[in-house]
Amino acid sequence: MQIDFKKAPLFTAHIISGSSLRGVLKLLSDNNYRIESRFLPKLLLSIPVILLNIPFIGLEKLLFSKRINKTPVKKPVFILGYPRSGTTYLMYLMSKDPQFAFCRMHECMGPHVMFTFGPVLRKIAQLVLPGKRPMDNLELGADLPKEEEFALGNMGIASMANAIYFPNRFSDYFNRFVLFNGNKNDKIEFINNLSWLFRKLTLRNNGKRLLLKSPFNTGRLKMLLELYPDAKFIHIHRHPYKVFSSNEKLYEHVLPQVAFHSVNDSEMEGHIIYTYRQTMERYFKDRNLLDPQQLFEVSYEDFIADPVSNLKKIYSQLEIENFDGALPFIENEVAGYKNYQPNYHHNDEIKKERVYGELGEIYQQLGYKK
């Protein structure tokens, strides 16, 4: 891993612009206001949009709070898988099914103002977002699905999105907001924000069934099941070394863009290994709580070999209706990836040995060889 923070742009749009002023101040306080001077312009550029949000946040609460509180969330479908396991491609395909609603990129940018200032944020996103994600060349856009984790990050500190803004506290945020090993109020805040967001997304989409994808939900399965007993779960997994090396590339690209302080390479590698191990150990334990009709597991390698066939199996086992109606939309999306070329990841034999030594149990549980 070679994270070059010298490549960080001085002024760049930041997703934290969609936060409330109170939320940003709370996040800064949680990190003792420690922002490296070279990253300060990113924060300062966000302040005008944050201030502009204030009247719309109040207006949206006034107009929609009662309706949001009364909106039920029925049979949500959660896509699970540690980051870089293939969750985005699976999400992109299933999101083409018209029966589903999901959190769009511009809604993650402004979860407080979806009904009011949201259309303006959508226009801003269309202007500032690149056409491709730098870590994997997948399409990026204002209306495409985005991890709801980033919406939660703009709603408060209870989110792993904040772990990439303050990466030297990555494992600390993981312990607090994935494993919930910290103060009990952390879990209460997370659940309150999550429940509010899901109800709001449901209302925003006229009661449609939610399709949700936040990789660190893989370690929150038990909590999600307690909140939504009728939920369905799809777990996609990938060879652990490829997951590790792909996460290296992810953070090489992303951290210089969004972080407010730097982290050294070895420390970030340690965060990846620790959170990957703990996420999967928690998942292996909690998946036993699910009935066969609630969980489908598939490897990334098998899925990309025949995505349509695998999706048909997913719909069948999880008893998701109307696969035939969704099929033309899914096939059209699959055809769009016919010439897709993923980024190349260098094989480091020494690092391979280290990853296997650290994560050997995950290899075995998922059926992968070294």
C-alpha cells in the first residue's frame, strides 16, 4: 500500500457538505478538532453548503416528520459482504428491478433534505462527480445506488463513513459502530438514525421495498434482524487476498480525497486486516440466526461468471417476487458490463503469506485456498 497524501487536492467537494452544522461540530469534537492544516480547505469549502442546508433541514422536519414516523419498512433486502467483495456490482444489477428503492448518491449527500433541497444537491452531484469510480472503474452518478453508510455519516458520528474521514481512528469507529463495543448510547444513536433513514427512504419512494447495501452491515447482521425480522440477506464473498489488495487500492485513491488527517501505510493495512477478521467472525456467528429463506450466499467468482442465473437463484431461495418482470432490466444492465475491465492488482508474495497467516480461518470458512 502506498497512500500519497501529497496528491490530496486543496479544494474539492466533500460529501460532508450534506451534514448539519450540529453534526459536523459533533464529529469535529469527537476527534478533538484535529484536522491537518493541508486538509482544512476541504472542510472550509463545505461550510457554505452546510449553512445553506440549515433552513431546509428545519423545513423538512416541519413538513415530513410525522409522515416519516408513521411509514413502515417492509421486508428490506440487505446486500452483505466486506468492502471490495463484489457488493456494488450485485447492487447495480438488482437496483434495476423496478420493485426496489435504494439510497441514491445525492440522497447520501443530503439525507436531511431529500424532499426540499435534495433536487439542488442532485444537480451539484451531477456537476462534480466523475463518471467512473477510480478504484474499480464502475459507473458513478448522482442517481446511482450508494452505501447508506454515507447518509448515516451525514446524520451523525454513528457511521463507518467517518472512519475514512479520520482514518487513524478507523478501528475505533469500527469497534463503536459495527461491533457496538463502546458506550451503549453509540448503538442507540446508530439504530435511531438507521431507522429514521430507512423510513424516510421508504416514504420518498412511495412505499417501495428497500434494497440496501452497506458493507459493514455484514458485522451488524444480528442487530438488523432484530430491527427487521422479515428482512432478506444476500452475502457475496471473494478470495480474501483479493479483498485485502483491493481495499489497499481503494484507500490509496479515496483517503487523499476525503480524509481530514493522514495515516501511514502499515497502520491502514492493520485496520483492514483487523476489521475484515472481526466482521467475518461476527458474520459467521450470526448467520446461524437466519432461516434458509432469509440468506443466500454466493462467491464473487461464481456470480460474475453467470450473474443472471445466480440472481434467479437468489430470487427463488429468498422468495423475492417477479424475477421474470425484472429480467429484461437486469439483462440490459449485464450487457452494459460486457467489456468492463477491472483494475489490475499486483501480487505480492510476502504480503500473501501475511494475509493468509492473519486471515486463514476466513479462507477456510469461505472455501478458498491460499
